[in-house]
Amino acid sequence: MIVEERMYTLQPGKVPDFLKHYQEEGMALQTRHLPAMVGYYFTEIGPLNMIIHMWGYEDLNHRAQCRAKMLADPEWQAYVKKVQPLLVNQETRILNPAPFFKAKLEALAKAGK
């Protein structure tokens, strides 16, 4: 299993707006296509105006398949157009779990479905 960490930097002061849109619309659309939300956070200390979310996948091929389906969804495309003006920057990292954490990550992924 791998984890994708996505970090969005938002326009100053726009975190509440982004979270509201995501809670009301984006989360249902995204979880329709992506298998396991491992975490969803916003920053309080350090670099501000950031949203960080993490998704578990079997491997890079699984990630590519899931994301291709999501990106092809017209409802997702409409949602992205709504929140895109709030974004300043996006970053993505792929993380491999430490050997002793694999079972815990799989349990988190199952709970996040």
C-alpha cells in the first residue's frame, strides 16, 4: 500500500470556504472514486492557509485508475471549477509506509472507506 499526500496552499483566509465546499460537495464526489481517505487536515502553526489530505492506494497503478475515473466525472469537474480560484499552489507526494506500520495503515484505510 502507498499513501498519496496532497497539499494545497489557499488564498489567505480561504481555508474555511474551501472546507465548507469540500464538506458540502467535494468529499462525497471524491470518496465515490478514491478508495481510502487516511486523513484530512488544515494547518494551524507553520505555513498557514494549507489543506493536507492523504489517500491510501494499493499501488501507483491503482492510484492512476482511481484518479482517472474521478477526473472524468463531470460532477467532479464542476466542483473543481468552483474551488480552483481559492488555490495558490498544489503539491503531491507518494509515501511508502514503514514495515512496522503497514498493518496499521491497512486498518486505517479500511476504516476510511
